[in-house]
Amino acid sequence: MDSLTQIVLGAAVGEAVLGRKVGNKAMLYGAIAGTIPDLDVLASFFTDNVTALYVHRGFTHSIVFSLLFSPILAWIVTRYESYKNFKNWTWLFFLAFVTHPILDAHTTWGTQLFWPFDLRLAFKNIFVVDPLYTVPFLVFLILAMRQKRTTAKRRFYNNMGLILSTSYLALTLLLKWAAYTKFESALATQNIDYIDIDTRPSPLNTILWSANVQTEDAYLLGNYSFFDSQPITFESYPKNHDLLGSLVEDKSVKQMIAISEGWYTITKENNTIYFNDLRFGLLSLKPKSTNFVFKYKLEVDPTGKVSFIEAPKDSNDGKKLLSELWQRLKGN
């Protein structure tokens, strides 16, 4: 999830653990701990794109990280804070750390909660930024912050924020199931044979859902809004995996295929090969668009090493997409 959401979650968890003992300091330390796992993005400054993507939401988003670093931070804090209970500080940091990747596991990118095992949890039931999850949560956190640390109102507001956000998260799982059944029904009605289907919410909402459908030689991409009155339609995108040729044996290429979980197409434009990660869809809802959110140009140096260069995006793409999403969300 986005940084603000993780700050709010961490602060609420910190308050739940130590709010009555240390007041707003519990929120402060919880908020700090809630952002620490995302420091793995700094890897992009020290390594190539593929490696940075591979380690993102890896070790720092694992239970192992939470277990190792929560007592370390607790020890540091007890060196200078007047409240010296090492066990309670450890619980605060552990819960703030571990709830971060648990929430991230509900997004499309997912997380390696059980690192070092090569298992990425990605339930794909909430977009990385969702105001309906974050805003009510933030409002209740602010209300709690304004109360004295020992009052029942403070605990009530904080608990309400945690309950409402968690309930909404549970609701998105039900919405995902409902959208999934609609896509399944549409495929059956249109007599489309498929190998696999993957669904996710569109940006900033859980009303409009997208599906990637794998067939033998192509991927079908479709959208469904709960306000739709017309049947679901699908756009076909050839896999073109053969365009990789011998590059498919390159280590970086293999890593990118693993990162995309096999949901990718290869396109060739002006003798340049592009790797398109389908999991995050397109920057346009227009038919036959090839403007994928994550599109990488493959460059091969004289030694045969392959580099992935993210294709530049037009600054207006985001605005156009939001406008298209709003229109599509209201139904077809």
C-alpha cells in the first residue's frame, strides 16, 4: 500500500499496544516502524532494475525481518525513553512491522511474507491506493490522537479505525469473488477456452475490476463494473513469447518472467523488443492499446548482458486514465 496508509496502520497498531502507557509517542513509533519495510526501494540506487524489482517486498516484508529487528529497535528505544518495558516495545515494533506486509499481501504486487521461501502472497483484492480504506482510518486516528491517553474515547476511536479498515478489506475479498464469477460466466457464455484467470481492482476503487485471461497463444484483457448492463468484452493480446529467442535463457529475463508470474507479452517496435508486465494492466482503456503500466525495453550489450529499461510515460497518461476509469466505473 501507499506510504500514508502504512503510516496510519503503523500508528494505529502502536496506539493499540502502548497508547495508554506513552500516549502519542506510541503512534509516532508505530508510524515510523510502519514505513521501515519500504526502505527496500533504496535498492534501485545500488543495483539494476530487475534485481531491485526482485528484492522489492522481499526480506524487509517478511516475518523473519519482523522477528529480528523488533527487539533491536525496542532495545534502542529503551536506552533513552522513560518507559523501559522492553517486552512491550518489542511487541509494538513487531506488530507494526508485520502488519505492513500482511496489508501489502492484499495488493497486486504482493509480498514475500514467508521469506526466504520463494512464495509471494498476492490476493489482489485492493489497489495500492484506496481512499475508502485509508481516509476513514485516518479520521479515527486523528480523533484518537486528540484524546488524553487514558480515556476510553481514545481507545474507542482507535479501535473503530482498525475495525472499519479491516472490515473493508474483508469486503473487498467478497467483491473480488463476485467479479471473478462474472468473468467466469462471461467466458463460459462466449465459449472461450482458457488456462488461467487473474482478477484485480482498478485504481482507487473496488467497483471496477480487471481480468487477465490466459489462453493457448494469447492473453485476453477485460473489465467489469458492478454497474454494467452490457456483457463483458475481452481484448486479445498475442503472447509473442517466441520473440525473445535465445534471450529467454538470460538470467535477468528469467527473473522478470518470475516477477511477472508468467503474465507477460513481448512486442517488437522498430526492431526493439519490449517486455510488458500484464499484472498492472494498461494506462488506457481504449481498445487495442499497448500502453502498459510496466513496459520495459530490452537492451543487449556487446557481452550479451540483457538490461531492462522502463519505457518513459507521458505525464498526461495518468490524468487520461483516471478520466477513462471514472466513465467506465459508471457502467458500460
